[in-house]
Amino acid sequence: MTRIALALVHHPVLDRAGSAVTTAITNLDLHDIARSARTYGVPDFFVVHPIAAQRLLAERIREHWVTGSGKQRIPDRAEALALLRVVSAMDDVYTALAGDAGRGGVELWTTAASSRSGSLTAYHDARERLAASARPVLITFGTGWGLARDLVDDADVRLAPICAGADTGYNHLSVRAACAITLDRLLG
């Protein structure tokens, strides 16, 4: 089976006006995405943030649940949050997954809620590609208003947007929900 990893990207992401920004880490995102990763057997969940204080916050949350008093109270949460790896940049993720091969050793997938150009891959086609991939597959999720254009343009695969079967005129899922739906469609 192809090695799959998740990355929750806080920079570079977009704000409402389409400018590149850095967003804050939220406790709920860490918990819920780690739980989804563990449920679907994804061994690596990276949180990408360039600001040291934010990385420290994420590490403290992880430590509380993995080695601290949280582990005693809710052992299942410890098992999920043990998957969390906090890094400062996407290059750190590529190195962790592919060593010296870096970005070239990783198949980069994005969710395409904000993709306005380029080809999109349907989930049934993505499942087939996932089964055949020789490189680790990194599925990235953007915070804020989505991944910055450079990251989307660099992707090997842009997964089709998640949307309701009927047009409701509204499509703004939380990153936690988008991740869970994506994992279910790919691995469920």
C-alpha cells in the first residue's frame, strides 16, 4: 500500500481577499484531523506553520495528550495525536517523507476547493492512482480561505471539490470536515 500523509497548511494560505497569509493553529483541527488520520490508517499528520510560538502551541497540545495527563484520561486521543508532526515549512514535510529526494520524491495532492484552473481528479480515479503510486502521497489541506496558488499549481493531483449533490448556493466546509470526507472517499 502506498504511504499516505496529511498536511494541514497554515502558510502559505489565502485570506478572504485572496492575499497570502499565515493563519493560527486551532486545537480542534489538531484533534479532529489526527482522529480521522488514525481511523483511516494514515501514519503521518503534519501541521505546517512558520511561527515558532504557534508550533510550540501545537507541540504542547500533542504532549498533553500523548505523554501528559490527557493520555491517562482518554488513551484513544493519545493514539491519534501521536501521529502529529509539527514542522515549519512544506520542505520539512517533503524531507520527512522522501529524504534527500525532497519534493521530487513525493506525490503532492491538494484538495481543490479553491482551484480555478488545471485539471481535476475525480475520487474514483484518485483511488486507482493511490493504489498504483510508487511515491508517498501527501494530501494537503489549507486553512483560511484555502491553499496559496503556488502550492495548488505545484500539485501532481488536484482532487475534485467536495460539494453537495444539489446546488445549495453554499460550500464552505471546515477543514476538519473536508479532511474526513476526503479520507472516506479515498480509503473508505
